[in-house]
Amino acid sequence: YRSPPMLFLDPQTNPRKNSSPINLDVETRVRHWTVTRVLEPTAGGMQEAVAEDADGTPVLLRVPGDNDAIERVFAEAALAKRHRHWGIVHTIGVVDHQGWPVQVIEHVDGLTLDHVGLLSGSLAPEAVCRIGWQIAMILVELHREPGGHHGALSSERILVDAAGHVRLADLGRARP
């Protein structure tokens, strides 16, 4: 995604409510993005939707469902800001929408490693080695500096695109 970085909102200055007042639907506008597809809520209770800007460039919008999720969003955004690696799905920014933070994330057109396994069955040893090597390179980058916590690794957080490139999503998420 080539857009300039967004202004990161200061989590201390946002008015807090107990739960998100935002409901993302198709055609909802968040800044200059328009929601094109609403995804299933995450296990952590976050709303997610794919949205596009005027040029058709997709992003993922993530709305935290409660105050704990807000803290995770800001922690992920801060960690992603420090690491610009090809294998990390990057937070573009956190924006305010109706008084609630919305995380704007690079969109990756791919499948989770879970889904790759379900669709293809057992992976060939070469594919396992290629995926493992890419994950190792991502982890090397994250552990280069103190505080490079990536959270629990799971096949749900590993994305594989059509070209076989591996990306680590939900950086810094403490809960799988």
C-alpha cells in the first residue's frame, strides 16, 4: 500500500466507552475508504471489513470491540511502525471514526495457513520448508531489537498469497 502514513491517535485522548459504537456495513465510509465487504467478527470481538479508496486500493479496517481491544490495536500499530519488513502485514494507521479508533491495515489477498492446509491437504516437504524459512526470516527481523514481541504464533495469523509469499498478521497480539 503506497499511501502516506496516517496520524496515529493518542490512546489517552480518545473518549472511552465500554463497547464500540461503530457498525461497519457495505458502503460505510471511514475517512476516504468505502467498505466493500464485511468479514466475520474475529475471536477477539473485533469487526473487520475490506474497504477501498477512490483508486480501488483495498485495505482492511478493524474496529476494536472494547477497551482491551483498543489497547491491542495501538500496541500492534506501534510495533508495526518500528518494523518495515516484507513479511509483516503493516498497520497503515489508526484513525478516528465517530469518536472510536479504527485500525487501517494493509490488505493481503491470500489465505491463512489453516485454510491452505484444509484446501490442499498435506503440504509437500518443499512447501513446508519454504513456508518455514519465510516465517523464520520474519521472526529474525522482529527479534532484532528489544520489544519485538510478536504474540502467539498460530496458523490463523500466517497468511500465504497466491505466489507463495508468507506474511505474519496481527503483530503483537498477545492472545491467539
